[in-house]
Amino acid sequence: MISTQDWADTQRLWDYHQMSHTPRPCSVAIGLGSHDLGVADTAVDLYRRGMAPLLVFTGATSPTTRERMPRGEAVHYSERAIELGVPDSAVMVEPRARNTGENIRFSRDLLAEAGIEVSSVLLISKPYEERRAYATARKLWPEVEIVSASSPLTLQDYVDSIGDARMVIDMLVGALQRLLIYPEQGFMISQTVDPEVLASYERLCRGGFTSRLLRDADGQILTSTN
């Protein structure tokens, strides 16, 4: 059972994970690969609105996408964008990245090798990954301005689209854990986490929403040392 308190805590994490940036024209839009083709749809919408002249899709495959996207996340995203009317010349594919850090680094290198000057990036991710993507990009690509974007969905909309409420809560909890521990490992910049958000995270952990949490060799949940 998912209690009323669980839902309230989940909503608090959902709100925190979103950066609430207003999309504006940028040098390039980068769509981060995942199981969610909505990222590609959002990239196309932003392209049509004149927010970026070029779309870069980045991502290999993962255990959750191998069957649905056998040619790789970035390839399937690019095919979706072209199917929706984006010209081939406005799409680039980075097919090797297997995590958010590689998404950023490999896309940055791809653009540099192509001689494309970048001063700002419209970074498109799943709704609950906005803050993680932003924090990672700010660490690895500090010289450019990062504008976060995602599909404009409510928490309930997203749960309905996935069809598994517990899995969504687990993903939100896992994303928050990474925001807490990854800065110490040099993977992203540190983000302020309000005490209310941290309390919601801890309650959800105690409630068993832990399948997406990182653990040490002894099976203990990894926590921040700060």
C-alpha cells in the first residue's frame, strides 16, 4: 500500500527534482537517453519553438532499454525526432554514453570535434532527472550556461504514463540519493537540499522504496558523509 504520507513525500521529491527553468534559445539541445521517448518528443517541441537549431541525442543501452531500444537510446530518439519532422541535418547522435556523466562529456566532445561553438545548452531529461542532469553538467561543462527542460507532466501524469507507482517512487528516491552522495565523488556540483525534502526522502527509505538506491559491498545503503 502507498499511503497518503508516501504520496505527499513523493510530491515533495518530484517538485525538488525539477529546476523550473523557463526554456530560452540555446546553442544546442541535448536529449539524455533513457527508457522515456518523451525526452525526444520534448526535444522536437523545443526545436519547433526555435529554442535550439541543433538536437544531440545521447545514450547507448541499459538493462531497462535493451529490449525496447535495441539500436541504442540515442538512435531511437533520433529516429523519433526525424519521424516527427526534424531534418537529418539538425540531429546528431552520440551512441556510447551509459550514464549521465558520459552523456555530458561525450556530447561535449562530439560538438567540439564537429567545430560547433556552444555557449548554452538546453538539457532535456526525464522530469525527475532535471536537477541531477543540471548538477552533472555544471560540474563537467562549467563554461556553458545550462537550461534544464523536460516533458511538462504532473507527478500523476508521469505515474500514469509509466503504469507502476512504486517504481516511480523508487526512481525519485534513487535520484535524490545520488544528489546527496555524488558531489563527494566528484560527479556533480553540490545542491542545497531543504530539510523538508530530506525528511521526505528518509521516510520513503524507511517505507521500503529502496530498489533504486546505491549500496556498498555489504549491502548497506550509501549515504553522504556530510
